[in-house]
Amino acid sequence: MKKLLLILVLLMVAVAVLAACGRNGDEQSDATPSPPPVTGQETQPDQQPPLDLGILGPHNPVTWTMMIVTDNMPPAADNWLMERIREELGVTLIFDIVPGDLQDTRVATMLAAGATLPDIIHVTQLDAHMAAGGTLMRLDPFLESGMFPRLQEHHAPYIGRLSFREGPVEPGLYQMATWNRFYTDDQGGGPIMGPTHGGTGFWLQKSVLEFHGFPNLDNMTLERYFDMIEEYMIANPTIDGMPTIGFTFPMLGRVWGMTNPPQFLAGHPNNGEVLVENGIARIYHTSEYAEYYWRALNDAFHRGLVDPESWTRTQDEYQAALATGRVLGFHDQGWAFGTPRDALIEAGRYERTWIPTMPVMRSGTTPWYADRPVLNVNQGIGIPVTSDNPEHKLLFFETLLQPEWQMLFTWGREGIDYHVDANGNFYRTAEQRRNADEAAWRLSNRVEVLWDAIPKIQGSLPCGNAYTPGNQPSEFYEGLSDYFRFFLTSYGLGTWTQFANDPPSNPPYYPAWQAPIPGGTPAAEAAAQIQDILPRLVPGLISAPPGEFDTRWAAFIAEFEMVNTEALEAQIQSFIDDRIARAR
Amino acid sequence: MLMSIPMLLYVILFAYVPLGGWVMAFQNFRPRFGVGPIRNLIEAEWVGLAHFRTLLDTSGHTGARFIRALTNTVGQSLLTLVVGTISAIVLSLMLHEVRQTGIKRFIQNILYLPHFLSWMIVTVLVSMALALPVSGGIINDVLLALRIIREPIQFLAEPRYFWGIVAGANLWRNLGWNTIIYMASMTAIDPNLYEAASIDGANRYRKMWHITLATIRPTIILLIIMNIGWLLASGFEIQFFLGSGPSIARAENIDIFVLRFGIEQHNFGLATAAGVFRTGVSILLLLAANLVAKLMKQETLF
Amino acid sequence: MESNAVNKKRKNHFNLKRLQAESVIFHTINYLLLIGLCVIMLYPMLNTLALSFNDGLDAVRGGIRLWPRRFTLNNYETLFSVPTVFPAFRISIYRTIVTVITNLVFTSMLAYAISRPEYKLGKPIALIVVITMYFNAGLIPHFILRQSLGLLNTFAVLWFPSMISAFNLIIIRTYMKSLPESLVESAKLDGSGDFGIYVRIIMPLCKPVLATIALFVAVGAWNEWFDAFIYNSARPDLEVLQGVLRQFLAAAMAHAAGGGGGHAAAAAAAAGAPVLATPLTLRAAITIFTALPILLVFPFLQRYIVHGMTLGGVKE
């Protein structure tokens, strides 16, 4: 009897919450046309029948140890969300947090020494260590049982890609998908891409564009890019008393920051070391695109536009240089320089921040700098074979996949961490936003470590709000300074992402840099060789004295000829073929 | 004396027993869960000396890389050892001449400070110091001001400076710290000896040579012998953070090599083989140095 | 005769004057060089100190030398707001103290044993122990060993495996060998046993070297975090300070990579108040915070190292 009552109460709570969200969602869907359905995503998660919590609940308290590979900190003891999970779902979690760079060591020790496994495991590299080691349970039978409709729905469209097929274990799903499972398909600064471009670009300072009268950025070329920089540099040899830097890139510790551009100039997205044309992978470091790029850089170097310290700066110094606002242009990925951008904003130097441009080598090539977020198949939660009662744990994650719980992780508590306006739009006050940036506040009010690991709804929630405040358009507009508004208006655009291309859908093998390269093979050796040649010789290409470029380029190609690039290409090719075959 | 036996067993337990893991150097070690460590080791595929052959085969890329790493390691270590030892001795002598203990202690405390900065910070500082003058590189500033060079040098872009950079960074960080041992030995010197030497007409430098240096000579020799045993380990952070650029040819040492080829590629067999090789050579060097010291009738390690 | 004495006196007087002049020059140069060296060593520490008190975002722009440009306590506040910092601090202190004590006791005992020339096993033992400095069996075997000994997830794993250090053994042994043999002989004549001699005579005389070794061991134990990470993974209450701080720094860097949306930064610009701690300044604050305890212990140990042997003993 008590149990029935409990279930009834919980049902009522669930319905009430759903109603609060769903009502707004209904209004929303009346006003705007629903987005075109994307292949494979039929039902929205909240159209599932309310959960029968059954074994999950305060009447059945459990304590689970959970190992999570993440750089975030575990929650504080007074964390309200952990408390709520304990109270409403009866689950107490003891976290074992492993920083990303120590993951290999920990996993190796666990396996080799046969140490006790935790109840739940999340790793960011599903490689032979875990699944082939026979450590995790195969989840397909559970998903197919119908007991976990949300989880099943979450994985169904991508089950081919998510399945692990290498090694001696039975092929199947061993990890629950966690990142970039989008339930909606918004574009242009919507909740999928977000308002700020986090991808690659040839960034250009806003002041440079203002200087040139906000020119049209379509059909951008390297020539125009460097010309604009040069003209500005001549007019402004120093900025704030320090010498202006025309162009730079990150290199120490991130060699690809220096060597990636040829792909984009060819109109391809980032596939790592290869260009994939018609499904065939080729290393591009000696291709015409690479030659074009290095020649252009060499030329820019002699015009005084390229900073020679680009290849000797540590990441700290690179960030510092960007933060001084004297860097006019650089090639990098948007997520990597958040701190310098924030530093400039804090100092009120809005015009010194940058927007992405997309030069290509051949006019007419469609740029592909911005890419759609790819379903992450390497990370996720798995249930070790030693774990008892896996259904209980799966029910837990099933419950957390409901929008109401997801919102607790990202937005927080209504009225405390965010507010809802008359139109059902979520918004935050300045203080609420500031809180979210405070590390200490987050330890008590967010459980970032768990959020990193669990399956997530990304894109828009059923009520129409973005799944996280960072991607909420209204939040974005609130925070815009006057200068930013002015800049956006001058270009007639709404968000920064709109400066970059509309990302097309990704081919099934994208990104090819996810291809595993087993150690000790000729492919791995070739990859290591390439990683040795590039930092050694490319700076010499860029800074080659006039007339010497051709000799150095020939030497560069000669070194590459000694590398067994075919082995590496073959390895990546097999990955590509496999993905294409498995795609739906 | 009996009390030493349990301690010996302790050392054997914690240092020698784990050496069983060295079998990995002769295997392709791919661990599986649930079978326990012993079975994992037994079941791994036996490849004999294959890993060692890969390491030393200079015609193959891995081998060539290893030999290059080996050369760099020895070069960096040797330079660090020579520069470091001489400087530490000189500094100890200088400190010993300071009569006021208050000032001496104050200076010593300051000299110890760099040792407490983590390598991360030291790398950042080293990189800043080596930058071009426009970015605040003080080394270039000083060299230009003293007219030793005419144009600023981008130290991190040229491979030939890297060994010196490693030695310099180690020197800056450890110089003060290294004097501790010498200073502690110097406390054993009877001050009356100096008096007696003055009466005999010895000047400052002869006193240094015959008294101070003579007393710490055993310590110096011992430290040199021990450091020669460590010749194949030249650090990690400086090479990792600053040596991944154009100077990689002279920066990549054995530790970085093991990271790239062993750990990152999950090739435990190769990593262990490199470790075994390194140990073997280290011990040979150690015994050789000890022998040389014995032949020169100096203090020996054993 | 008389003229000889006068000549000698004049010569001595002349030499004395020359000695004094030379002494002044020497000491001046000595001091100058030492002070110069101090500046080189001190500057980065002061720079780190300044950074730790500077507003995070402002510091990223560079240019901070000896003084914070925008002073704030925010970095330290952020650090202390991490709830696991103080428990970890306590664990680190305990661990350091226990490691130092056990290390001093056992290493010096063994050192005494092998320093006695009459002890035949002395040399072989020294060899066996010293060689251990030159190899490392690897992480996995060490893990398996501790697992078999039941040391995993205990406090003991932080100090028990490191009670004897080969390097320190040699240092202590060398020092003990330099002590006058007559001390031991006279004690033996008085009827003392080995252990008695060790405790009553040798140990007190070894204060300088023991203080030195204590310093080495303390610094090493204080900074060591990897063993806690690997061996105590199921005991988050046994984390050490450096481990927690390292993790916090990684979290800060991960969060910074997202950029924070710029809201806090914009708010700070509007309010003119420093608000964000960045990894750069956090790292500086962490450095200062973790170096402080050792720096405070320093002067205390220095006393023993410097004064040492001038008390007692028998002059040969």
C-alpha cells in the first residue's frame, strides 16, 4: 500500500513538472513551426510514458562507487543536487575522479592488477583496454528489453556507430552515449551551435574589420586576409604601447594548431592528418594545399606579418599575447582562447576581440570551418561485469535522462538559479550568471562530474529552451556590450556563429582523427615520424629566406618520402570504410 | 648489527621483488580483466628480444628515434652534471667565507627558494626569459646590452641551444639546494684548522683547497659517482613543455620517448624494454665510475 | 738577531695590511656575487607572489613584475573554498611527519650498521641498496605488490614503502664515517652495546646531517601526490594537498576553455571589481600556498645544520 502511494505521489510530481514545462512547450509549438525531423529521431523524450520508478527510490537506498574520468572537481558535501538525488532516488554516489591525463595509468593498473572495479565506470577512451578486457557488460539486451525506453531512444539512431566491434568480446553497446546526442536540429546560433563559434577559423580582430568599413567576408582568400592585416598594421604599428602582431598560431604542445589550415583551405573539415575525398584518405602535408599555405605564410613572414615567436611560445605566453589585444589575426579553435577573450572584455577592449573568417584556396570552394557537433563515441558510462543489479543502475540513468532532471543539472532550481518569463523563456539575473562562473558556487550547486558522464539531451529541451544556459539565445543577447551590438548590426547578423559557415551534416566517418592507431604498428610509427618532422621543419618553411623556400620545400617532401604514409592512410582508411558500412 | 637484516629484507621487498614485472619487456603485454596480474603476465605473447631489437635498430624509425633520445639524454645530463657540480662547489665555498651566520643563513634561504617552484612554473619562467626582447626576454636583453650578441636569438627555435637550456634551467632551480649537502659536510671542519693554517702562512685560497675542499672531497666524489649512475635520466618537464617545437631533435629524451612510443601507444612491452635497457646501462656506468674512483684512490660508493 | 725580529715584525705587519686589503676586496666581490645570485633566485618567487595576489583576467595580459596591478584576495579565497583542501592539508602534514620520522630512524640505523668497518656485510648491503636508485620496476608491479600486502586504500601506503632511502643512506653513512673513531672505542670500553652507542653517542652528533636529510625527505613527501592517486583511489578522504590542488587547477583550466560566456567578465568591467581567478593566478596561489609550510620549517632546521659539530666531541 505504501509503495502504491509513493508511486502515486511521484507520478503526480512528475506530471506537475511535465505540465509546467509542457504547457510552455505547447504554446511554443503553436506559435512556431516545428523543426523538420531529422532522420532517425522520431519521438521527443518527454512523450514517453511517465516512469515507473519501481526499485529506484528512497525506500531502496543504495550506495554506488563511480569512477569518472574528468578534469572537474567532485561536488561539495552540501551540494543540493546530490542531496536531491539521495532523497528522491535513494542513490548515494561515491566518486572516484580521475584526471584526463592520468587515465591511461589508472586503467592500466586496474586491469593488470585485477583491482576491484567500481560499480559504475566512465572513461573517455573506449579502447581495447576496457571492452576487450572483458570489463564491461554488454548493454544491448537491456535496451532491447523495453524497460528503459528513454535510453533505448537515446541510442537507437546511432547504435551502429556506438557499438564496439574490436577485440574478443561480442560486438555491442558497452558505453552509454554522453556528448552530442542532439534531439533537435536548430541552426544558425541556435542551441546546437550556440551563439559563439567554438570551432576553427582564421580569426580577425574586429577593429581591423571596422577599419576597412565592415567589408563583406564571403569568398575570403588568404591574400585578402593578409592584405587587410597589413594595411591595419601599417596604420597601427603599436597597440597600447606594444608592437602589433599580425598573425600567429598556437604550436608548442598543439602542433596541429600550426599544421591544420591546409584542410580548411581545401574546403574540408578537420579530419586530422588526412583529406578525405570521395571516401579516400590521403595525407595532406605534402599536397598542393599545404604548399600553397606555407608559401603564403612565408610571403606574409617577409612582409613582417607573421610573428616568429609563434613556434616558441608556450600556451601561457600565447594566451597572454592574445589577451594584450595586439594580435590582429591568428588561426585557432574558438574554444581554446576563452580566457584571453574574457580578459579583453573585462578590460573593456571589445574591439580587440575577434571574429572567424574562412579563407579558401580556390574561389568557389565552400568553406567548412564550422562543423556540427559529432556524436562522441569514445566516452560514456559502462557497467562493469562485477556490478550487481545492473537494472537498478540503468533505471537511475534512465530517470536522469528526463528533461526535468537534466534541467536541474544545467539550469538549476527555478526561482533560485534561473527564472521563467511570461513566454516560458528561461533567463538569469546578473547575479545568477556570476554565480555560475564561480568555482566554489559550482561545487555546491552543480554536479559537473556527473553531468560530464551521463547521457544528455542536447539541443533544445521540449519546452523550447536550450539545454544549457550557455546556448540560450536570450542569455546571449542580454550579455552583449554596446560595441558588440554595434558590430553585429553593422554586419546584419545576430550571433557570432553566423560569421562562420552553416555546417552541413557530417559524413559517417567524421572526424577521421578518431581513427584508432594501434601501438607498435607501422601506422603508429608513421604517425610518430610525422609528428617529428612537422615541428622540426615547418617553422623553417615559414621563415625561409627569400629564394630558399623551394629548397626547403623539396627537403621537406624528401623527408616525407621516407615515411610509410601508406600504412597510416590504410589504417585510417579501414576506419573510414568501416564507418561508412555501418552508417544508416 | 642484526638490526640491519630486517631492513635489508625490507629494501629487497619493495625494490627488487617488483622487478618481476620486467618480463613485460619480453612480451606484448595486453592485460585482460578478471584474470589477475599473474595470469596476465603469463598469458601475454612472448616476443623475446624483439623490443630491444626495435629500440637499437637504427635503420628503423623507432630505433633511430631511441638512439637520438639516448644521445640527447646523455648530453643534457652530462652538461647539467658538469655545470651543476662545479657551480655548487664554488657557491658552497663562497658561502663558507661569509662570516656572519645571520647573513649567511638569510642568503642561503633565498638561494633555496627556486627549488620550491614546481616545474610547470619553472618552464614558464624559462620560456619567458628566453623570448625575444620584444616579449620581455631578459637573457636577450642582457646579452645585447653586454654586446655579446648583435641580434637577438630565438633560443627555443634552434635545436643546438636546447641542451644548454636544460642545464641552465636545472642550474637555476637546484644550485642553492645542491649546496646543502656540501654545507652540511663543511660543518664538520674544526675552525682551529684555519687558524693553524694562517700561522703556517697559508692564504685564503690554499686554505680553501687544503682544508675546505679536502673535507668535502669525499662528498663531491660520491655525488659525482651517483650522478653518473643517473646519467640516463635528464628530466621531463622542460623537454615536454618546451621541446616539442623546432628544437625537438635535441630535446626529446628517453622519458619523452617512453611517453610517446610506450604509454601513448599502449605499448607497455616497449616502454618496459626501454626502462630495462636504461637500468642496465645506468648500473654499468655506476660501477665504472666507482671503479675509476677506487683506482684513483678516492672515496668510493662501495 | 734583533734586526731579524724587527724585520719579521715589519714583514708580518706589511703582510697583515696586505691581507686586510685583500680580505676587503674578496669579501666585497663575494657579497656582490652572492647578492646578484639572490636577486636571480628571488625574482621569480616574488613574481609568483605578485601574480597570486593579482586579478586573474588582468594577469593574463602579462606585464606583472614584482607588484600586483589589480590586487585581490580572490585567488586564495577560491583556493580555500574547495572543501577538500583542508582535510588534504592535514593528511599531507601527517604523512610528511610520519615519513620524516620513520625515514630518519630506519635509514640512520642501517647507515650506522654499514658504516662500521668491522661489519662484514656492510659493503654488500650498501651495494644492494644503492643499486635500487637506478632502476624502477614500473607502476604495475608496484601496484600489485602493495595490493598483495593489503596496503591499498590505507594511510600506511603513504609512508610504509618509503622508509629507507638509498640516497639518504649514503649521505648519512659518509657523515658517520667521518666521526672520530675514538668516540666509539671509548664507549665500547665503557661496555656499551651497539645500539647504545648508536643512540647515545652517534645520533646526537649527527644532528647536521639528520637535519639535512629531514629537509630532503620532508620536501619530497610534502610534494608527492601520485602515490595517493594511484593507491588510494577508493579513499577520497586520504587525498593529499598537492593532488587536490592539481585537480582543482585542471578543473579551472577546463572551465576556462569554455570561456564562461564572458558574462562575469562583462559584469566585472561594469563594476570595476576583480572577480575571476584564472589558471595562471590560481597556479601562482597554489605554489605559494604549498611552498609556505616548508619555508616556515626551514629556519628551524637551519639552526641544526649550521651549528652542528662545534659542540662536544673529541678533538683529534
